[in-house]
Amino acid sequence: MEQKLISQSILSDSEKLIQLVLELKKQRNAVILVHNYQRPEMFRIADYIGDSLGLSIKAAETDADIILFCGVRFMAETAKVLSPKKTVLLPTLDAGCSLADMATVEKLMAIKNKYPDAAVVSYVNTSAEVKAISDICCTSANAVEVVNSLPHKRVIFLPDKNLGKYVQQHTKKEVVLWDGYCFVHDKLDADTLMEFKQKYPDAKVIAHPECKEELLKLSDHVCGTGGMAKFAKSDGSKDFIVVTECGMTDKLRQDVPEKNFLSFCNICPYMKSTTLPLVVKSLVQDIHEIKLPEHIIINARKAIDRMLEISKNAA
């Protein structure tokens, strides 16, 4: 009985916070972006839910004064690059990204000097400073398309080596791989996934391309978070094994309730560091505002725009 009362109290507090956030964002003319990997309760306060670049593009199209990004820092920086006149807030500075941190300006400049004929293709999971000295950006969904569109015979692909290896298999270009990885995806084990497949033989496997090559070979479909629901809806299978960060399964269960989703995943502590109380505090106090030098915004925007132009032409 006592445990039940405690649970009801927690639920009540959560509901109060959700209502407070919804009121605050109206008062502040704010738009709230929530990445697919966030805690389930964060979806309740979202204006838009999705992948990082798609969210930033959506926010840029609004007349909001404030963008509050429930994601990680590089995502909030991208939102600032695409909406330089808007105030961009990140609820917590704990929301970093170890993958993005593996790509530094100093290291990229050194590799560019080593391969002066190569184009630099930066995954969106990089800082604005790194994007600013890149030739073009890409997402997990369009990485192959972007690389193949370039006139260069050699590309420096950063920072995820697993995504880079996936691209390498789908291009004739020489791909200079960066020694970086997302630990959430990189530590997923192929042998364990095989056991999962044997336990659920009728389930299709959907995997994120940040996973190791041996896991991707066991998958029925490889795509970024933005393509997972689309595949599940269009495929005739009823059951799916989702190989990525655990939060994606919560989102898929909401988006495609008629299908069954099994998690083969790890939790990203950076993504889960954003909470409702921190969102309230950020909206009230404007804390953790993302600010970038003008030259970084201008040059990073060029790399992003080049990618968007390729996607538009291919459409």
C-alpha cells in the first residue's frame, strides 16, 4: 500500500512538471525539441520529436523566440547554426557526447594537412567548430549519398568509424576513417544479437549504422533513428529487434503501436541526463544558452547547406 502511494505521488509530481513546462513554453514563445533517445516523459512536452538535424530544421521554420533542445550539446549547436537569431537553451551541461568529443579542430587540421586532396565529411555528431572547417556534413541516413556526390576521389570521414566503414562498403571512393565511435552502439555484441535472433526467429532486425560491422551483417535493415518507424510501418513483419539506444524502442512503441519491438540496446547517460525539473529551470532562468562566434555559425552553416542541397536535388 505504501509503495502504491509513493508511485502515485511521483506520477503526480511528474504531471505537475509537465503542465508547468507547457505553460512556460507558451509564456516564453518557446519551441521544445526532443530527441528520440530521451526519457519517455520528455515526449509529453515536445513540439517536435525526431533525429537531431530534422529537429533543428523544424525549429528554424517556426517563429519561436526560444529553442529548448532536449538532446545533447552538438544538437543544440546545430539548432543555433540554423537559427542564429533565436535563443537556444540546453537544459543541462551534462548532456555532452563522447563521440562528438572525439573530433577536435586540432586533430582535423592535422589530418587535412596529411590529405590535402581529400574532402572532409563531418557527421552531424560533431561540434559546430568542427563543422565550420569541414567541406560538408552528413547524417546517418544520407552519409553514403553525400560521399558519392562529391567530386573528390578521397574523403576524410569523421568521427564515427563504424558509420565510416558502412559508407566505405557503398562507395568507390577512398575513405579515410577517423578513430571515433559511439560507445552506446560500439559495445553491442554480435554473438548476443545472434542469440536474440535465435530466440525470436520471426523478428526483423533494425540496426543503427553506428553499430559494428558484424552487427550490421546480422541486420535486416540499417538506418538512422528517423528511418526506423518508416521501415517498421512499411514492412510486413509483426516483430522487430531494435539495435540502438534504448529510448528508441519507447518511441517506436508509440509511433507504431500495432507492431512489437524488442530492445537490443544500451542506455546513453548523456541523453538521459535531461529531466523535467532541469527543463523548467532552463526555461525560467535561460540557463545554459548556446552561444557561438559569428564566423563559426557562417562556416558551419555552409557545410550543412551543402548537404541539404544534395538531399534536395536527389529528391
